[in-house]
Amino acid sequence: MLWVTSWASFKCPLFGVPHSVAIHPWFIATLFDAYWGFVTFYIWVAYKETRWVSKISWLLAILTLGNIAMSVFCLIELFSIKSKDSISSILLLRKQGISYTALILAILGTSVTLYAAYLIN
């Protein structure tokens, strides 16, 4: 994901998609499909996180970095379980404290998006 995202960024700026592509029905349908998936995944994240700072940070990270942020969240969850824990601990156990990973990803994703928007203008 990181490779293909970097490759695409060097080939075409984030907001430099040609107008004919941006208004194509399949482009629009694909964006809706992706972002509905992001929102669905985020509902689980919002349930798991107990702090508003973490909830908002994960939302920004997921909306700006997409599957990259979602993969990071899943890997954190998977590596946090112990061998005696059940699968339900991944799905249902709520987190305490602030997720600094979410903060870093939110800042990174927002910065990249704002920089891409700046380059277009």
C-alpha cells in the first residue's frame, strides 16, 4: 500500500486527477465504496477507543490515509493480545488512554492532504 500510494503520488498529484476522471460514474462509485468502508470500520474503532482525542485522531487518520491507517490499527490490536486471550478481546475489549499512534497518523495524513491541496493551487 505504501509503495503504490507513493508511486501514484509521484505520477499524479493527489488533487490533480483530470476532471473527466473525477466525474466518471465508476470513479465516484469507487470513492463512495471506499469511504463507506472507512466509516464502517471507524464505527468499530470509535467503540474500542474511550478517549475523544483518540476517536477524533483515528477518524482523521482513516479518512486521510485510508487502508494504511486501518491496517496500523488492526496490527496494533493483533499484537496487543496475549496467547491466553480470546478473539472476543480483539473485537470487544475497550482501550484506555490516548492513542499516540492515532495522533501521529492524523497529523501525518492531514499534513499530506493539506500539502497536496496547496500544490494544486
